[in-house]
Amino acid sequence: MANLVLAETTASVSELKKNPMGTVAAGEGAPVAILNRNAPAFYCVPAKAYEALLEKLEDMELNAIADARKGQPIIKVKLDEL
């Protein structure tokens, strides 16, 4: 059975157990696919890559909100009125 691996670097569960930080470092900042019996079990994502992913998702959500509100009437308010 063929499996889609969405990472350039792979490691086995055994390799991850032996040297977790070395496995993360092998990805050079990119996710590492952790394989169990040659099939991807999960992805080991470095903190910076995960944070960047969450920021992109948040940006996409904010853009969707802005697009949904496009064309609505503008209501002017004064700061003192709030």
C-alpha cells in the first residue's frame, strides 16, 4: 500500500526514541515524518514552524472575515463616543 509522506525528511519511531532532538534537528527547521512500519504515523514539527503555521492560519481567517465584510457600509465613530 502506497503512503503519501508530506515531509522531505523521515525517521522511524525507534530513531525518535533514541535521539529525539537529533531527529528534530535532521529536519533543519522543517517537519519530519515519523514512520511506523514504513507508514507515516505522525509529523514532528519544530516550534518555529508550528508557530509560523498558526500565524498563517490566523491570517487566512482574518482575511476571510475582511472579505465577508467587504462592501458593508462604513460607520464613522469618535473615540470619545466609545
